[in-house]
Amino acid sequence: MTCFFWENIRTRAYATRCVYKKPWSTHSCITPAVFRRTCGASEKVTERVKGKMAKFLPVIGEAYTSVESLIYLGASGLAKVWGDDEAAEKGLEKAGNCWKEYSETNVIAAPVNMAVHKAKGQKGRVEEIQKSLGNAFEGVVNGTPVVGHVKGIVHYAMGDTEKGNICMESATRSAAVMGAGIVTGGIGAGLLVGAGAGITTGVAYDGVATGIDHAVNGDKAYRHGAMVLVQNPKNITPEELVGGVLGIAGDGLAGAGGNQLGKNIRARLTGQKALHNKYKNSQQLKESGTKARHATKITMDAAEQSKQAQANLSEPTKYATSLVEDSATGERGVGHSGKYRKQDRIDHHVERGYASEAKAKKATGYDQPSHLQATYEDVGQVHQLWPQAACAEHPAFDQLKKRSPNYSPENVKTATVYNKNDGGFHTRQRCENCHAYGDAMGKVVTDYIPDQTHVPSSGYVADGHMRAAVSGVVAAQIMRGGRRYHSHKS
């Protein structure tokens, strides 16, 4: 077992075939001596797989290089125990080379490395590092949808069919993986579903590409992407193992990024854009200094809170929900109107301290003044039938007071929505009772747009999710290493 592991680490990591063209044996245990005789010290490499692109970005680069170097260190330790000092030294050298390669291809480390060599007057080394960094970046471009396709067309036009094929395959693969994630986001599925769809699509794509390559090129064909892992474990090099696993993780990342993009598209198709435009065109909102994006978010968040609260009731109920936010601390308070609280008392009368449902139904819950009533005693009831504290704003401010005791009304933004109990929500402007509190309720954004404006309940999707989606695809391509071919024939 140990000799197979070390034989694989040393031999297959360096070349697809040995210098003397002696075949790779999977039927006998080859000792280090045989390794030196067959593939020896010359270390000639054909199609050696390197994770240069995986080391391009911060964090990802450090993680990839750490795993890769640890594998070589572990192999070196096994060789030492086995008594092969030369092989152990070679393993240590390989582990060190991992970090050397990182220093030449990482977007942060490489410029620092170039600056050091430039200060020493080593112009040749500076040019070598520049070339390595450029190759890593080119791989990222190749795998970016649209950009990679355009680059491929340029290569075709210049007569470079091989590079054109690499760009087209890599960019198309990324588009397929991201597209699978977009579909999951479009139907409202979560991030994990998007990540799973990305992984499944990536593996399927690699399988098809490998099959086509084998049908066209026969013995000259190579395993593509994750297919390098679908073979006898003894034949997998450490670099292929790390690259294959991180490649699958990268597909998951791209799928998750696509999921966010799908949600972004879905949100715009389901009303978020329309609500945002209402706020964007509101002169009152502009005068209040509140951004339309923020007003849209807290309004949709209020609808989301209302939808979640509905699940706690035994029967459908129409009610209002207010969300208040202290922009200075980020703390929030959420409250529901009297109809909701009444049904909640009935449904949970024992937990609320009532002897029966009938007594819970008769109770008002307005025995004690709310925070707003206690703070602004001079504000009296205006509406003849509705008690002040029956409005959703009162319990919302009660909760905010507990979470942000020193809040200032000038930093507060308030949004109120009405749950129509048919799956739909709309904005609700303040009633006479609440209007009497004036600026004490902060900037009430739902007062600044027409009453009963539709509010989507699908959940707010930030514009940043578009950037997250693109970043996910780029990071995924980097983790995949931009590999089209691997060192093992299929």
C-alpha cells in the first residue's frame, strides 16, 4: 500500500510517461529504485498539471497551496519511514515548490515577488514571474462566460484553433454550471440547491466532454475536469486529487453564484423593481434623505416578517405589520396590529396566561401604555373607534426600545404593510392616531408613496447579488484551475 502511494506521488505527478517510456505498472509494487531507473532524475514533464490558476486569488490561493504542500509533506514522511531518504527529500522539495509557484502566480504575492527581484536587478526572474501571473489570469478570462467566448473567436480568427477550442470549452462549461444555478434561483430554491445543481452540471459536462474526446481522439484523449477522479485511485496524482476536489467545490460556488443571480432576476420580475421605482420617484422620500433602495428593502422585509408571523396563527387573519429600524445601530423592531395579537392570544391562551379562549378573546392587551404612549403623553387618541396601541407601530417601537434603548427618532425609518391574507401584501399609510405622533415615529417611508402599493413577498434581493454571482463564477474558474486536460489518458 505504502509503495503504491509513494510510487504514485512521485512518478505520476511529474510526467505522463517516463523518460525511458517504460509503462506505468498497476500490477506490481515498484520500489523507489525502479522509480529512479524508469523516470529518474531528469524530471522531464509532458502535460504536467499545475494548479497555477487556483493560486491566483487571495484566500483560495493560500488554501489550495496549503493542501497541496501538505500532501507532499505527508508523502515525504511516509518515504522517510520506509527508509528512502532521497525520495523523502524529493517530497520536501515538491512541498516547497508549491509555495514557490504560489509566489509567482498569486495576484498579491507575485507583484511583491517581482518588486523584490527587481530591486536585486534580476530582470530575468521578473519577466518569468510576469509570464506566470499572466498565464494564470488568462485562464480566468478563458473560463468567464461571454468574455471567454469572444476570446475564443479571436483565436479562431487568428488561426489558433487549439487556444480557441480551450476558450470555448472552458467558457461554455462555466456558462452551463452557472446557468443551472440561475434556474434554481429563478424557482426560489436556496443556495445549497444552487450549489448542488452547479456540481451536478459540472460533473455531467466533464463526463460528456471526456466521452467525446475519447470517441474523436482515441488513445490520445484525456480526462476532463472531475473525470480525473473517476479512475483507479492508485493512478491519481496529488495535484489531480487536489485540483479535482477543488474543481468540484468551484462548481458549487459557481452554482451558488448563479442561484443568487436567478433570485435577482426573479425579484425584478415579481415586483421589487416596481416598488423601487415608486420610491425612486417620490419627492418626499428624496427630501427625507432616504435612499429608494433602503426604503424598498425595509418595506419588503416587513412583508416577509408578516408572512412568517401568519404561520403562527390557526386561521387566516388580515392585519398590519410595522418594521422600525434604527439606522445608527442597525437594530430593528417588528409589531403587528390588534387583529393579529387577538388571534395570537386565542391560539396560545395558555402560554399567554389566560384561563380560556373566551377570556383571551375579551382581553384587549392595552392595559399598559406602550412605549410611544408613555413617552408622548400629550398625544391623544384621534380615531373614535381604534385604540392607539392597536396599531402595529406601537409594539414595533416597544421592541425597538428594548433592543436599542437610546435610539433617536431622527435615525428611525418605519415601514408598514398590510397582509391581505391571500398571499398578497400592500403598503399602508398611517392612520389618524399614528399621524398624531408626527416625527416621533421617524421617517415613515410607506407614507411617501401611494397607499396600497403592491409589495412582493418573495424576499428582498440586493443588487450586490449580481456582483456575488459574477465573483462566484470567477472564483470557481480559478479553483478549477482552468484545466482542459489532465495527465492521464482516458
